[in-house]
Amino acid sequence: MKRYFITGLLIWVPLAITFWVLSLIISTMDQSLRLLPETIHPHALFGFDIPGAGALLTLAVILLTGLVTANFVGQKLVSWWELLLARIPVVNSVYNSVKQVSDTLFSSNGQAFRKALLVQYPREGSWTIAFMTGHPGGDVANHLSGDWVSVYVPTTPNPTSGFFLMIRRDETVELDMSVDEALKYIISMGVVAPPLRQRNKVAAVLGEPTA
């Protein structure tokens, strides 16, 4: 009975969590309907609410914004908008900080979170997975001699918190592993391991026998 119960849990727990996360995301995006007049809400038009209507509206607005700002006129409008925000003291600092981070993360030619690395942390001989976020810049680079990289070491099982480190490149090992695979490995606390070929590579780095 215990074995059957655990087997059932392994089936239902991932499904329940998946539906819960999707429901949370969709219900949050549905709040965009509040921007529309109540007369054109689904409840007013059809007599009942349509879950996900706000999510579709949000996606449509994002897509339309991308289409509009992809041309010369749209880029001019964005630059004028940013100049307006630059004149607002608190908004300026918050907006610029968020924009720099988002441009780095979502830019098609950016290198942030494009590589999974193996680094020694929190002490020598103890290894963990990190993500390369770039290279040291500003005055920091003037005090570091040699080739250094900036890395983000996520915590387990919540990868949204972690530590920012600057490490010599020759003290890191670039893994033949996608970011998604590395995140699964971290979130599962090592339970969901990468494919055998990649595990053998990691084991070779650590000096362990391979399967």
C-alpha cells in the first residue's frame, strides 16, 4: 500500500503544482481586464467570465508593443518616453536599473545565463553549479588582473535567490549542459540529474569514476 501511495503521489504532485502555477499566472494576467471598460468585459458580453481572457489580452498588448516599437517611429516614441521618465527622480533610478537587467537577460545577443558553469563554492573542494552573467566591469575590473568572469550561484531549491561572485575563468569549468537542465538539477537538489554523457563529464572534472 505504501508503495502504491507514493507512486500515486509522484503522479499527482507534479500535476497539482503545475496547474497551481499556471492558475496563479493566468489569474494574475487576467487583472489586465480592469483596464477595459466594464461594458466590454466577457461577463457583460456573454454573461459569464472567461478564464484566461486577460492573459490573452496581456499577450496581445505585449506583441502589439513589440510590433510598434520595432520600426523607426516606435523607437523614437520609446526614446521620448525614456527621456520623460529620466526627469522623474525616483522613477528614473528604478526604471534604469530594471531596464539594464532586462536588456541583459532578454537580449538575443546577450551572454547572461547562457552558460552553466562548475565552480568551487563555498570552499575549495566543494563544487556547485553557477551561471555565467558576464565579466567584471567598472572600477572593479581595474583591481582584478587576469581573465575573470561574473557568475551567479543560485540556492536550492529556490534559484531566484543566490550569490554573485567574480571568479577566475581558469577556476571554472564550462558544462555541456543547457540552462534548463542545470536549473532542473539545482531545483531538484541533485535528484533530476543530467543525461549520462553530461554526468560523466562532471564526474571526470571532480576526479570521480564514471558509470
